[in-house]
Amino acid sequence: MINKKAIGAVAVAAAAALALSACGSGSSGGGESAKGEISYWLWDANQLPAYQQCATDFHKANPDITVKITQTGWDDYWGKITNGMASGTAPDVFTDHLAKYPDFIKTKQLLALDDAVANDKVDLSQYNDGLADLWVGQDGKRYGLPKDWDTIALFYNKKMAADAGLTPEQMGSLSWNAQDGGSYEKAIAHLTVDKSGKRGDEPGFDKNNVAVYGLGLESSGAGMGQTQWSFLTATTGWTHTDKNPWGTHFNYDDKKFQDTIAWWASLAEKGYMPKLETTVGANAADNFGAGKAAINTSGSWMIGQYSGYKGIELGIAPTPSGADGKRASMFNGLADSIWAGTKKKDASIKWVEYLGSAACQDVVASKAVVFPAVKVSSDKAAAAFKAKGVDVSAFTQHVKDKTTFLFPITDNAAKIEGIMKPAMDGVVAGKSPASSLSAANGQVNALFAK
């Protein structure tokens, strides 16, 4: 069991050491702005307590700096960030995403951290492999320090699986193909139960009156499909772009992609997955917690929420393997960035360096919510999950086995989303064939021809 008090003490001591180091290096010149209140925004409510503790520890080591944290849900977060940048009221520091920061670089809204990293001797090798490099733009400058990483797995209801005769070993060895769905579709069908008690693979199953869906649905996934379908398309050899990062040609017109999406959308038509229109205003995780879905595909950042539902014995299984027997998972990593318009540059740099240190990330690890970017902190998070009785190996195995692929980092992310969301919604809702995605692909690629 992790001793949270001990971790807190270590965090304070480490914060003090970090503060002394930063003061000694004079990273941002003069030091006159290394005081006062700075604003920090994040979107994940599950992580708020951990970062509030980091802010408290940081203030103890840096009494002249106070961090005010604001948590705003994902749906409103980016609009408020963008509007704040336009009006001059953006937060000094904020949690950044790989899909968003390229556009912020183009509009010169982020502060480059290269000088601070060099002067303060920030050890970039402390992070899990590849994470530090994700935040270097096409201009060669660094715009964030890594905070965490994530992969994808299957959250499933153990009792429902057991009642269906599916063992943990079977759930952990599912396979998939775009022709008949493999053992993955068979499991989904068998876990689906209509209101009269008929399973999805039994005669008389009523797809229009379903009590429990074998697979829950969050959304169509728009153009990235991180938690929805990316782990399936990747097993076919398909990639979102011609290269990553900084690809300029998308592949939504590829038959392998369209066949995968057509299969996935067919689950709703068969009654094994909710219809897209029923997801509007709903929360897929809460539906799982209410016993309305047997399996939900989601990211490791959701472990805390899924493991917290009362009355649900949670199982976590790896993503299904493809025709070659290999699994796949999108690999994403968040970072903390500084708004270029901050009036508290020095204080913001200190805070970002602290957020990216083991001192803060050990605190995050102790809360067993996400996997921090710092290697040693990531290991402590795995131990904290284990202490809570949660086996997270389905997420960590992807990294160990090197079966991950990078979240697409490209320009025009917002415009791509604007094109692909309605296109994908149409397919998943059964209103358009998967072949219609070729037209959307043409629109996306036209963005890079200008």
C-alpha cells in the first residue's frame, strides 16, 4: 500500500529542491515575475485533487507564487481557451493536447520552453520513451513538458461475462476481423440481452428492445476514433496519415478503413451497440456503471471512474488482436503548456517545471487515476492501482510489447474534426455508407493543399 503522507513529504522536499535549482539558474531572466498568482486550467475532474495537492506543495516551496486551478469539462474547455487567447484572458498555464497544440503554434499562442529547459537542466530522459519529443513543433522548439500517457483497453462487467459463460482468459484473448467480427463480435453478441432475456446470438432476440448492450457507444469518434475504433483500424495496417507527426495526407478513403467502420457501425444495426442518436447527452461510462453495457472501450485515464462504480466488479481486458495476432493501441500523451500572453512568465515556467517533475507526478501516481509521464512515477501509479485491487496490465502491456501507434499530430485539427464528425456520424447512424467517407477524405486533404 502506498503511503500518501510519505509521498506528500517527498513532494514538498523535492519541490523545495526544484525551487532552489530554478532560482540558481535564472531561467527567465531577472526573476521579477516569479511571484504572484498564476492560473492553471485542466479538464479532467478526476485529476483535480492530485493537482490541487501539487499546487499546495509548490506554494510551500515557493511562498511568493500561488496557483489558482480551474477545472472545465472537455466540451467547453477548448472553446474557453481559444476565446481567452483572443481576448487576452487565457490561463497562464494549461493542460495541452496533441491534437490542439499545432494550431496554437501557428497562431503564436504558446511560449517556447527551450531556454528554460536548458538553463534549469530539466532532465528530458526522465520521461517514458518518446513523450518529450511529442511536444517539439515543426519549428524545432519545445512547447510543453509531459504530464502523462495513455493507451486503450476494454472495460467489462465481470458478472455479466461470467453469466454469459465468458472467462477472464477468453475476454483477454479476443480476436477481430472486418468480415465477421471474429470472437470479439461473438462475445459482444452473447453479452447483449434484450428485455425478455434473449441474448443477441439466440433465436428470437429483439434488437429494438435491448436491456444490456454487449458494447457501449460513446460517439462516432469523428476523425481520430481514439477510444472507439482506432485500435481496430490499426490492426489492418491502416494509418490515419502518410506520416506521423506532421502528416499532410489522410487515408479515410482506404478500403481497410472503410471496411472496419462499416463492421463497427453494423453492431448498432444488429442491436449489439446503442444507436448513435441515443448517445446525445448521455455518458457512456455512467451507462456502464448503471449496467446498461457489458463492455466499453476507453482509455487508461478512465480507470479511476470505471473502478469506482458501486456494485460493478470491473474487468479490464486488452484490445482484440487482428488477423496477424497482434493488438494495437493509440498512444497519447498530455503536457502542460504556457500561454504566450502570460504576464507571469517566470512563475509559470517554475510551475510547469514542477508539474513535469517526479515530485508532482509521484503525487498524481499515488491517486491511481492516470499514468504519469515520468518513468518512476508511472511505475508508482501501477503499484497504486494494484493496491486498490485494479489490474492495469491491459494498458501497460501495449507499451511493453511496443504495440502502440502515435496519436496523429497534424495541422488543421479543428477543421478536420469539423469535416469528419458529421461524416462519421452519418455512417454510424446508418444514414450513409462507409464509402461516403472518401468524399470527406477529399475535403480533409484539400486543407493541406492550400
